[in-house]
Amino acid sequence: MGSLKRMAVLCGFSLVCAATAQADDWKVAKDDDGITVSLSDVAGSKYKAYRGVTVIKAPLAKIVALQEDVAGACSWIHECKSQKLVDKKGDESWTYTQFKAPFPVTDRDSYLHITTTQGADGSLTRKLEGVPTYKPDEKGYVRVAQVEGFWKLVPKGDKETQVTYQVHTEPGGSVPSWLANKFVVDAPFNTLKALKDHAEQ
């Protein structure tokens, strides 16, 4: 294996390891429509990490294109109100997203730093890291305090892609436990289901 390929494999592996370091003992919370959602406790946090996994009947390139249409992706991201690309430098990008929250909870917003790496096996990993102080707070929104996770796309032949979406967030402000518990299941499930619907059209 060439040195570049070896580096790509190591980088991809280390990104996934870094994003999963805080969570273990995954337990399935929902398995429906070909989507499996698992949850895990995270040390020092009252919010669980979530992981959704599915196989989408579409080539990896189509899913990548849907993700890279940052504004358009809001149509399939759970509770997304608006989203925009703030900056892009090579394999790194920064996005700003506003999220709807049910009354009486204040709507949230977040800035994400996204780092994309390609694996030697054709897979693609996007590391997600919250950068809450990237820009000043917006009036009417509570800034999500922490985001850590990743997307991983693995081609299964030419026409299918296995998609893993794993995240742990600290939503900032006050969030009732019933909403937090619902969100960690609904966010990965609804996001993957909507992505699947878009990609398989």
C-alpha cells in the first residue's frame, strides 16, 4: 500500500476513533424502515450520543452531492430551518444552521467545522465539530454548546451506499429531558429517512 493510501486509511480511522472515543455500550433504540438507531451514554454528559445506520440505494457520489448542497440539505436534516455555507478551504468547510424547537424551548443554532477525508476503500468520512464561538450569538437563538460526530459513507458496489451518522451534542440552555430523549432518536432516524428518500428518487 502506498504511503498516501496508508495515510488516508490512518486519518479516516483516527477521525472515527476520535468521534467515538467518548461513547460506548451502544443500545438499539429504534429499528424501522431499514434504519437502525442506537444510543450510548457519554461520560460527564446528561445527553446521549446517537448513531443511525442505513443502506441507501444510490451511489456514493449522489449522496455526497446532496450533502454538499448545504442550503438544500436543510430539507432533509431533522428540524432544520435554514442552513448556509460560511467558508470553505480545501477539504474543510464551516456551516451555519438554525433549528426549530418545540414551544416553550428556544430555537437553536450552530456553527460546524467539517473535515472530509477519503478512505483507500472509496469511503468518505466527514468529521463534525461544533465551533460555538465562530461568530457572535444571533438574537432569538440559543447556540448549541458542543457538537462532536461524523458521517461515514461506504460504497456497497456501484449502486448502494452504507451511511452512518453519529453525533453527540450539548444543546446549550435548558432542554427538558422528554425533549432530549425524543431528539436523540428522531434526529438520526428522520434525517436518514429523508436523505434516503431524496437519494433514491
